[in-house]
Amino acid sequence: MLKCKLGKAITWLLGLLVLLGSFVFFQCFYPYHLYYREQTQLFLYTSEYLSTYFQHPAWLACITGDFLTQFFYYIGGGAAILSLLMTLVYLLSWKALRIYLPNWLSLILGIGVAFWELLRNCEQNYLTSSTVALIGGIGMFLLYALAAKSILKNRWLNLLIVIVWLFAGYWLFGYGAWIEGLLMLIWALKQKNWVPAIVILVEVAVIPLILRPAYLLTKEQAYTYPSRNMVAYPRMDIEKLLALDCEFYFGHYNKVVQMAQESGMKNEAVSYFYNLANCMLGQMPDKLMSFYQPVSHGLIFNLGPDTPFLYIFFSNEVWYQVGEMTMAEHSAILGEIFSPNHRSSRMLRRLAEINLITGDSEAAKKYLRILSKTQCYSKWVADRWPDNQSKEVAAMYDYKKKYAVTADSLHGSENARTALRSLLVSHPDNTKAQDYLFCFDLLQKDVKGFMEDYTAFKLPTMSGAEIPNSLYQQALLVYLANSKQTDAETLKHYRISPKIWDDFIDYTKKYEQGQGDGTLLQSSYGQSYWFYYHFAEFIKK
Amino acid sequence: MKSVFYIIIFCCSLLTACSPKPSNVRSVAQAAPIYPDYADVAIPYNIAPLNFLLRDGADAVEVKITGKKQTLTVYGDDKVCFSMDDWKELLDAEKGNILTVQVTSRVNGEWLAYKPFTWYVAPDPVDGYLTYRLIEPGYEVWNSIQLCERNVQTFDERVLIDNNTVDKSCMNCHTHSSQRGDLSFFHLRGKKGGTILNRDGKLRKLSLKVDGMISGCVYGEIHPGGRYGVFSTNIIIPSFHTQESKRLEVYDTASDVVLADFDQDRMIVSPLLNDSTVFETFPVFSADGKYVYYCSAPRVKLPNDIKNMKYSICRISFDAKKGELGNSVDTLWNARLTGKSACHLKASPDGKYLLYTVADYGTFPIWHHEADLQLMDLRTGKVDNLKIVNSNRSDTYHSWSSNSRWFVFASKRGDGQYGKPYFCYIDRTGKTYKPFVLPQKDPAHYDLTLKSYNIPDLSKSPVTFGPKDIENVYENQNAEKFH
């Protein structure tokens, strides 16, 4: 009696451990992944949308998983839901395994299954429906076991139930039917019911193949749907990227700069958010050289067939912020269509915003109508509905409308410079586009292009007393020195400050002394454009 | 049996009793705010029910349709969905008649009777099957693509091929010849791709590229006899407009027209259609197969002179017995004189008309708001601007019904992003009527879908293949080389 009570207590204690452990892990170490998962899906409360779940196996797992994922939007929602699901995985696994194994071993294996599922949830595009499918598969077996013990005494009836139950398992939970089938197989073998055992083996192997053409799946997908991976591990580097994206989205620009600096990561996406946040803070040229800059790839992503989805997902932000709505829309549509199920709430919101800014209210309404059918965004939609916008929202979009491009030209998707120049041809006072264009030129070491752009777009807009940013002064000096135009009149024309000029003389002297060795310059000028210009190496990937 | 009948009657009575009925109705002068816009359209008697919804915040609606012989009344919340049987019975009885539709809706507790509108039930049917490509409008990039076939008389839709099962390869739109389900083609790209020819129930995978051609085959059509195909070969460049409203421009830096002989696996090239100083594209056959119509523009410097890139409509004779093209080219519609650019030609099956798209410039009008359909009477050369048909968004990619009384086209009217198939009636006198969008079971479908309907194409009979057949051809058949 005491032993039994102790066993129960241990079971529930372990369950509590799984619950709390999962919650702490997801909430404290992995929250941005969960928010991202919500942002890359969309759950609509419409009959037509719900009916699409029947186009694939595992409709119950998918509908439940997607329904739950929408609550990842709320702080703590994702961690709470996933920790409950992990606990359910543990409890059901333990219950199923206890039929065959000693209690202590079932507990350990139950914990193991829950841990495995937790790890699988660390993959960025993992679907909650996969976890539900696993739970569903085990649950189906437990129901079968319950029935087999009590009512399925007739072996033909048992065989019929095995066939129907496995089919139902696949229909409702997709790959969960594998787990269900495995447990049922052990059951049949234990009972020495050889015919059902063979039927289970055949059915598990054949059902996906038979149904595959109807579901339009590949062979691999047919056996694993809706799961996308069997193993995964925590990716804290991706968590950091998702954190930058999330904090930027909420306008915490100082936090983004700080997080980027503390990340210790050198990659294009970190630089992208670092630069973008600095641009929003009006300090992009001041901070540009104090951070890792992978040529211009940390400013604007070149999207191609091999671009990782995360970069596609992030890529609209820069275009949206500088006011280039054609490219922002293009990037957002790509983000939308490459989302795990081609439905991303974030991208739809961005598409709605873009069309509100460009004045295409019919296109905006298309996206707003879809979002109005969601749990979390109906209020957001109400604030933005054309002709019925809140004052703050209208003011925000009016500000962006000011920078609409009026001059038309054509450019390829990879030609960011033309796009930025077009923005400035229409509105030379678009300071964000200015900074992006100038920094783009400078990071490409295109000082000639920089000079053209600076002369065309910066000089005419400068107020009487304005002194150019020191980065731009340094770059101007590179161009002027290369073209031998460093006379006093020219320096005055370009408003080069005496301090920068003196530094330039000093830098040049030390550079010549070092004969191309940058060690001497590193400490004093390591964060100058001159140093970047001379020593940054372009490595072709 | 009798008791079952009474139970059904009882249940129906209960359901009817649940539907609120109009009372204290106030008549308003405005048109009913219905979506899709089905007001005052002409419809074929064999079309699926024109279900619609109301955009006035209604929570109850009554729709009364009155014809010469029959009346139909339907109730709903904010959606109006007709019973298939009642609908069919009504349209069958009212062929050639005008139906009056009275919409009365309850908004904020008050019943409003809107100005009635009409449906003209044309006496000519539309071909029963429509194929289209469903794709997200991702400009030059794709992820998920399906070729589908819809039975327009019901709401049944079937997938012909999903690119998920063919290595996510790109697929171009499916094109019938002579509105036949057993004579059609589409290009399937990718490692194991080719042009899939569906002829007399047999599928072939063809490699329609030989030395000297600037690219594989792109736009085209199969000869009514089934032996030949005419195709353009194009070097296609996508570019972005900096002005938001224009989005994407797609243009050719080179293009020619070639013929394929499917019986002898050979390509037929004419110097008249392979002039390097001229862009030739969008070839189609005339209804009798004796001519090839195509678009032609003098080469310009691209992209700078894109706005001067204007295509005329030309014609060259074709002898199907000999497999030879003629030696002179006629210009039917001159871009220099009109100042516009033509594309997407389609000859009506009765040989009377040529339907095409006209834009300000260029060759790819789907993002051109000004792109409109035009109809040329091939007997007189007279051009109809189809004002009642066109919208302020792109209207293009059209195909004819086999009786030449209906055509379908893809229009981006409304949201401007997502193409939808619209049907237009053209009566025996050549008069066109306001078009209507392909009806859907759920009238909110177009509000909620994120797929664009590309190149709708009509057919008298269903296509003779399915996804498994195409997957099989893709995986197991080698592409036949042409010479």
C-alpha cells in the first residue's frame, strides 16, 4: 500500500518536474522561438479555413496544434502550453509503457520521451501539431488497450478494431499512428495474437502509401506528417537572432543594439538588426564602424534560392523602414509564402501596412479581412481599417506616406542601390534612406559612388551650420585624397572639420610608416572608415 | 418510410422557423453591398450557384429571386448560399430570361430592402471545366503551386498536379487545345521536367529545345489537329518598379516563335519568326488552324526603353498538311498607330474574334493596372474596347468557351494582387455583358485565399490525367528529344 502510494507520488512529482522544467526552459531560455512560431502561422476562425485541414492526414493534430500555437502570442502562453503538452507526453508515455514494463523503467522512459519531444520543439519551424500527433498516437493506443482489456474478447472483432483504429490514428494524428502501431504491435505479440501483429505491421507500412496520392504528399512526408524532424537540439544562436527580430518589431531599438553587441555573434543577421536599430535611433553612421560589417550584407539581404528562411522573414523590415514599399512588399510576400504553412500573421500584417501606406486600401483590406478572423489580431485590424483608423495609426502611416516614390525606374531584386537612390530622388530629406545608401556605398568600398550620392542627395539638403557625420567626412577625404582635391577650398566646401583632417594626416603618416601593416593603426583608427577601406577583406562565399 | 419523411419535414420546418423573416422593412435607394459583385451580370444556365455575402454588417438576410416562371427565396446570416437543386431548377426554367434579385438584410436590428438587381440567364452554356494554376503572387519566386480543374457547374475542384510531389518544381499553366480535355499541355520545369503533352489520353514528356533556339518553349498552343504546337522562346527578365503601384515588370531581352511537330519530334523554324531585330511572342493558332497569330515588337534597349516596347498583332499562314509556315506576315493591329502594346492572343473557336490584352507598354501585363482586354472582329477588323468587361486593374489571360459565347479571364480587380477568374458573355450580335467571378461554395473564399488564379482555361470535358500520372511521368519517363 505504502509502496503504491510512493510510486504514485513519484509519478506525479516527476510530472511536476517535467511541467516546471519545461516551463522554465521555454519561458526563460527559449521564449523568442515560441513567439516566432506564432508569427509564422495563422489560425482563422472560418469554416473554409478549418476545412483545409482535411486536405492532409493528421487533421485533428494540426487543427489542435495550430489552435494552441496562436496563444504563443501572449507572454508566457507558449511556455505554458508547451509545458502542459510535455507533461501530457510524459504521463501518457509512462501509462502506455507501464503496461509492458516495470513502473520505474516506465517512469524513466516516459521522462525520456518527454525530453526527446522537448528537444524536437527546439527546432525553429517545429509545429505544435507534431507534439499533438505524438500525444494522439499514444492516446489512441491507450484507448485501444482499455477496450481490448474489457470488451474486445472476440478475436475477429479485435482484428477489425485494429484495422479501423490504426486507420483512424493516421487520419487523425498522421505519424502518431506509428507510435500507436508500435505499441499495438507489442500488445499483440505479448498476447501471441500473430494475425493482428502482421496486420499492424502491414497497415502501418501501407496506409501512408495508399493515401499519399490523395493527400498529395511525398513518400517521406506521408510517413512523417506533420512532423518535420525527428531530432533537434537547442539553438541559442538562433534564439538570439529571433530575440533581435522580436525586440526590433516592438520598437526596443536600444535593447536591440545592446543585445547585438552582447551576442558575441558575427553574422549578417546580427549586423542587419544592429544597423537597422541604429538607423532608427539616428546613429547609424556613428556606430557603423564599431561593429562587425560583412560588406553590405549586414545592411540589406540579397534574396536568392539559397537564402535561409529566417533571412527572408527578416528582410522586409529594412525596406519598410526606409520607405521602399515595392521591395518591402516583395520581401513580405516571400516571407509569407515560405512560412511553414504559407501563412504568417506577421507577414500579413506587414502586407496590410504596406498597402495602407501606398494608398491601396482594397489590397490592404484583403489582408485586414483575413486578420480580422483571428483571435489575436482583430483589435489590431480595427485600429487600421481604412477610413476608420485611430489617430496614432493614421499619423504613423501618414508620416511614411510622405516618402512615397514619385519617380519610376526599373531595377533587379539585387540592385539595392538603385532602389535607395529612387527613394532619394523623390525625397532627398529621407534621412534613413540617405544613411542606408551612403553606408551601402561605403561598405562596398565604392567611394566614387558614395561621392556621387553624397553630392546628389546630402549636400543640397544640408542646413547652414550642419557638420557632416565623421564617417562621411572620413569617406569624403578618401575620395578627395584619391582625386587629389584636398585644397582648403574643397575641404571647406565639404565641411571637413580640422579634427578629422588632422586625424587623416596622422592616419596617412602611420599607414605609410607601417607599409600596409595595420597593427600600428588598430588601436587609434580601428573603428575609422579609413581602416575599413584599407584592411577589410571581401571574402566571396 | 413515412415517419422518416415527417421527421425531415419537421426538421426543415424547424430550420425555416429559425431564419428571421423581414418585418417593418425600410427601402433604401442604394445597391445591395454584396460580395462578389454579382449585380446585373449575365450568367450561363449551367453555372454553379452564385453564393454571395453582404458587407453591410447584416446578421440576417432574405434574398428573393423572381423570374418569369419561378421564384426562389433564400435566407441566411450574412452569407447567402443556394441549394444546388433549387438553383439548377431555377436556371433551367429561366433560360434566356432576366431574374430580379431583391436583397433584404437586417442591419443593427433594422430590415433594409436594397435596390433590386438582375441576372440575365443566357441561353448559351459555358464549357463545364476550368483549369487554372493556383500560386501565391510571389513575383518571380514560387513555393507551392497546384494546377487544378474546377467543374464550373458545381463546386467540385480537383488537383491535376501539386508541385510538392515533383520536387517543388515550377509549373507553367495548363493550356487546352480546342477546349478538349484530352488535348492539352503544360511545361513542368525542374531536373526531370519537360513539356507534358496530353494527347488522346496519352502523356508524353518532351524536350522542346534544339540548337539555335534561345530558350526552351514558353507560351504556346497546340494546333486543332493535335500534331503541331506553336511556341515562343523567350529570355525573360523580371525587374522591380520603384513606384509601388506598378510592382513588377517582366520583359524579354530576346524572343522568337517556333513550331513543334509532335509526330516527328522536330522543331520547325521560320526566318520570318526568328528575326533577331524583332521580338516575337505569344503565338496561337486560328480556329481553323490555317494561321498563326503572334505578337511582334521591334527590339529596343532594355530596360531603359521599356516604355517604347510595344507589340503589334501579326499573322502568318500555316499549312498543316505540309507543316510549313507562309512567307509573308500581315499586321492586324499596329502598335505604332495605337500607341499601345498587345499580348495574350486567343482566337474564338467560331473564327470570328480575336481576344487579346492591351497595355501601355511591355509584354507582361499582370501588374499593369491599365491592362485591358480588347476584342477584334476578324471579319471587319473592328476593335471593341470591352468597357463593360474591363476594370481599373489588370484584366488578362483569357480563354474561350467552345461555343464562342463565353470567355473567361483572370482579373485582379478589387485587391489588385490576386487574380480571379471572371466569365463574360458575348451574344450572337457580339454584344458583351458585365462579367462575374467564378462562384465559390463559401462566398468568403476570395476574401480569405492567398492564392492567385493564373491563366484560367476552359474545356468541354475533364482533363484525362491526375497527379499520380504526372508524378509517374516526371519520375519515370525520359524527355523525348526533338531535333
